[in-house]
Amino acid sequence: MTLWQNYLRPKNLSEAMDAFAHAPRPLLPIAGGTDLLLDLEQGRHSPVQTVVDVTSIAEMTRLEIRDDHLFIGAAVPVNRVALDPLTVRHAEALTEACNLIAGPQVRNVATLGGNVAHALPAADGTIALLALDVQAEITSIAQSGASENERSRSAVTRKIPFKDLFLGPGKSSLNHGEELIVGFHIPIPNSRYASCFQRIMRPQGVALPILNCAVWLERENDLIKDIRIAVGPGGGTPFRATQAEDILRGQTLTESTFDPALDALLAQAQFRTSARRAGADYRRHIVSGLFGDVVESAWLRAEEKTTETRRH
């Protein structure tokens, strides 16, 4: 079976955008391809003329500190994200999420950008990134010249809030065949912060999550100075529990503050019934335990960082 007619492997973003501009269409980028190849083989994706392999683009395979943020290229395999000391230190929730994506062999080739590009409201990597207040770096075609024949094309990049990537279940805001996710910028604040990710799934080994949750928390002594809470699936797009965040911000983590925050989360979230995962009522029932565990873990991790800093 021939899945495509043309295979291109650009070495940089400009070459990738040139391929996007001139290669026969329909066109798709590919990195790990763990979902895309199955979709093509099993007829769940429309036919493709050209695939553009982005795994040789250096900018998309970097994982490094840049000033006050951590940059993770969209073509970085999730297993590298899970194990790299930089993500372990600055993005605990993301490492925990990546460790739960599929199995070890898939994680060695599947990429963080692919996990996000599918635009699923409960994708593990996506929920973790949402709680980490990420900005996505996007590249697109820059055009100049008076006419189509005179135009030269190069890559131009911009950053957008992570949540702006999503329009609905499986629907990305990217202009397909014209735009490409380059990577993700995770802020590193000059404060005591920590994060955590957990999920609930059926006990059959590798499985889709029934529910997952990520929390990023900044601590100032015994107060929650700032907090971000993401839950999947809490709606048609990756969901931030902003009302629960408002209740917890500036408070000490106690039962009297947690309970109103849980009520706010339940009021804001739009849990839905899935024949393959769970019913909406069941998700509403189990979210309290999951949410409590994740918030408490992030709270204690931030305390440990404070104690460790004092010792040094």
C-alpha cells in the first residue's frame, strides 16, 4: 500500500515552508507518525500526496533553557521530555504526563508536537502544557513580491497562547499545510513553584485516560501565591478551571478553601459521556479525589523546594 507519493525532509524552517508552498497537495507534516500512519493505513485519514518529515529541523528538536523559559521543540520525542533533567526540574507535570503516554516503544518516537496537534481535549501532554502556561511557537510562510511568480517565501515565526491552538475536539486553529508548530515555551519564574500531573484510567495497561489533571502552583510561605489547574476532558477544548484558581489564589491549602474550589471546578467543567471511556456522572464523582491529590502534591513539592533553598 502506498500511503503517499512524495516524501520531503527539510533541514530548516525555511526549507519546510518552501515545501509547504510548492509541494503537491494534500500535504502533511510528520515527525513520530505514531497516530498519523495508523490513520492513513486504516482509512481514517483522507489521502495524502506529500509528507514533510520535520525530524531533521534542528530548531524543532531542541530542549534547552532560553533566558527565563524552557524551550521544547515540537519534534522532541516524549520519552526524551520525560527523562531530561531540565523538564524534571522545571516541568514536573509534563514529565509525569509524558511517562503515561502509550508504551515505551511509542514514547521513543511519538513527539510532543504530535500529541498537541491532534487537539484532543484530554491528551496527557496537552493538559500538562496548559497548566504550565505555555506559549506555542508557530512558523508560517512569509511572502514578498508583486506577483505570484516573483514572490519569495521564507519562514516567519510568532508566539501564541497555548489555549489558542484549539477550536474543538480534534480541531486545531492552525492553517494546515501553511503553518507548523515549532515548539513550546514554558516560563520559569523566579519563585518557589512546582507542578504535578495524574490521571485515572482503566486497569488494562496502556489505555486512554478517563480523567486527567495537572496543577502548577507558586507558593509564598503558607499561601498559594498563584495556581493553574487543567482538567481533561472538561469541555470541547483543553480546560482550565479558572474559577477554582481564583478561589485558591492567595489562600492557604485547607479543607475550607479546597471544597469551594472543587465546587467551582464542577460548576465550570463540562464533563461529557464517552462510550469508550466513562460517563459524565462518573467523571464528576471521581474528579474530587484526583483534583485533591494533584493539588496537594504540587503544594508539598513547592514546600520541599523552599526547604531545600533555605538549606543552601
